Amino acid sequence: MLNSIRLKLTIWYSIILLAALGVFGIASYVYTGEMLSQNLTLSLKNETEWLRDILEGRLGIERGKSRNPRSKILSSPSAQSDTTNETEGRNESEQDYTIWNKIYEHSLLNSKKQFVYVMDRQGRIFYKSFNLGEDTLPSPPGLKEYEVKVVNTTLGSERIRLAGMDTKFYEIRVAYPVEEINDVLRSLFSIFIILIPIVLAISVFGGYFLAKQSLRPVEEITRTTRKITATNLRERIHVKNPNDEIGRLTETLNNMIGRLEASFEQVQQFSLDASHELRTPLTIMRGEIELALRENKKGTSYKKTLVSLLEEVLRMTSIIEGLILLAKADSGNAKLERKPTRLDSLVGEIKEDAELLAEQKKISVSISRLDEATVLGDAVRLRQLMLNLVDNAIKYTPEGGKVILSLKLAEGNAQFAVEDTGIGIPDGELRKIFDRFYRVDKSRSRLPDGLGLGLSISKWIAEAHGGSLIAESRIGYGSKFTITIPIL
């Protein structure tokens, strides 16, 4: 269970999710604290500037002009009448009251924890919020005229953020408890502490369920593959969705099982054929030896028996040599001595050998075309390849027939073809002729070279030289074998 991919995926998923949630929580906490701090500072600045605008609007003055707000009362000329002074004082008092009410109403609409303090230059308090009580708000250090400065300070035992501005006529102070921001951050932290474990638990269970569902096809693949043995290679894994990763994996496994099945069948057939081919000469040799031992033969008869035994030994030797060569080819250990080789010279030599082989059956051997062609290859193996094809053509061509050789250059390749007027190969058999020990005419009399390995060896030689060997045939008209090898 501990080695289960499902469990490992769940653990890694949980670790990554926990890390992601932790990073998200920390980032959210820091970002929220920073934004709250910036918003508080901006809010205090806006409140301070609003108070400044309200107060300066009351006086009807512009910033920077030096005018005493109480000049109408304190610096009035002696020539003015008492009635005029009384009227202006009453108007001034009414304006003060109106502005004071505006500030008061504005304070009611804002947070009750906000501190507001306004004092004129003569040290008289114009406005003071109720929550200040007997306290006053200090002046930020280094404050310049008409500059809004925000600092952190204390009001009694409480930490506050203070915004201050001095105009020509007033000192404006607005403050807010910093602890309010800390309370919000503590609430946010508490939410994270509660929600992160819940989200993590739900995600872990959900991830485990999803991993289980996702890996269920793998379990089916495991169960099916356990049933597949060397004797049960016809079994295939069901593919639910061929377009996803599991589906592609399943198809790959099915293709592999199919190749294994074909290989096992080939090995079994090869073993049966090899056993049959080796058993036949051994049976003949055993019979001839037993007959020679039972009968009292003369020297001439013994000689004939030895000649027959030698033929069977040569046949067995050819089979074993062919099997060794193909085994080396399958394992990649068969070596070729590559060097520049003139194919046209080889074709000339092959024609002479073919004429000797075809002489008994009165088969004519001719060359229809002979281009000069040089390839990088093993001359011995290439000669063996050509001779195998020519020998087959002569064997399966009746008396008086024809075997035509040709060598031509085409698109950077040398093409050597052997065409005969023999019996032909049925379409259903054509794709099997390169299989080991396969022979189309199984009723043929045994010949030293009729082992069923020649075409298999020929195909390997052609492919080992980077080329190919293909066959074409029509029943009753003959066959044509073509070798294609890149030229040097």
C-alpha cells in the first residue's frame, strides 16, 4: 500500500496543495495588510483635505493669502457703528455654527472610531470629536504649512495613525486606531487557519478519489496482463479511450503482445521446421548405417553408403550454418566486410555459374541490361545473395525455360533483378516465401540446397546492406525477384 502510485500521488498532491495554500495565505495576509494600511493613510489624507476645504470655504479665502479669519471682529475700524459690528458678529457666529454642523454630520457618517480635532491659530478649539474626551491630538513632527503628513503615534495607550495639516488659520488633525487594521488581519488569519485545513482535507480526499479513478484502467491492465502467458498470447487488453495516455499505453501493450505472439509462433514453427529438417537426414543416415551393418556388402556398396552419408552430413551442415547465420543476424552479431564492390562484375560471374546450373535443364540464361554500379558491401555475401536467387529461379523453371538477369541504376540505387519463366507463386504464398523453412512446393524431391532458408538469408543480406528484396509473381508466367541497394 505504501508503494502504491495512488498513495504517492495523493501525498505529493497534498504537499503541493498545502504549499500553494500556505503561499496564497501569506501573500493574501501581507497584501491585505498593506492595502488596509495604504487605504487608511489615503482616507486620513482625504479627511484632512476635506476639513481644510470646508474651513477655507467658510472664510472665502484662497490658500496662501495672509488674512486673519477674525479680522472682521478684532480689527474693525472705530468709525463703524455698533449696529454694524453686532450684525457682522452674528453672521460670523452663524457661519461657524453651520460649518461645525457639517463637520459633525460628516463625523457621524464616518467610523465612530475616527478622531477629529480642529484648533485655530489662537489656540481655541473649533471642533473636537466626542471620542477624544479630554485628550488632544498631537502635531506630527516637522509639519509644513498646507502639507498633509501622516505618522504613527500613540493616544494614551492606544496606537493611532495621525494625519495633520496646518493652514494659515487652523490646525487640523485626523486620526484612526491602528489596532483596527490588526483586528481585520487577525480575523483574516483566523479564517485561513480554519479554512485551509478544511480545503486541504476536501482536496486530499478528492485527489485520492480522482487518482483511484484515473488509475483504475491500470489495475485492469495489470489483471489482464497477469493472465497472459506464453500459451495465452491471444488475450488483449480492452481499450476504453484510445485518445488518452492510458489508452495509448494500452494500445502499445496490445501491439507488443501481438509482436510477442507472432514471435512465439515463429519460434515454435521454426523449431518444428528445424527439427523436421534435421530429423530427415538423421533418419536416412541411421537407416543406411543399420542396413550396412546387417548386410555383408562389398567395398563398392560401402562406398555408395558413405557417399550417401556424406550428402546427408553436408545437408545437415548447410542447415546448421544457415541457422547460425540467421541467429547472428537476429542478435546483430553478423558482421559484413564492407568495401567498394562492382556489382556488374559479380553479375557476370553469376551468369557463368547460372549457365552451368541450367545446362542440365536446357534453360537459357541471359543478361538484358548491365549498368556499371559500385556499392559499399560484402562481396561474398552479395554473391551468395545473387546466387540464391538465380538457383531458385532455375529450380522452379521447367526445361527449356528462360532466366533473365539485369542490373540497372535508378535514383541512386542499383537494382539487380532475376526473372524466370517458371511455375510462379500463388498470391497467398508470396508474403510467406521469406519465412524460414518455408517452401511453396513441399512435394519437391530433396536437394542439397532445398533447405527453405535461402530466401530468408537473401532478405537479411539485402537489408544488411541498406537495401531491400521484393518478389513479384504470376501463376504459370514466372516470378521476378528484385534487389535494391544504394550505390557508392
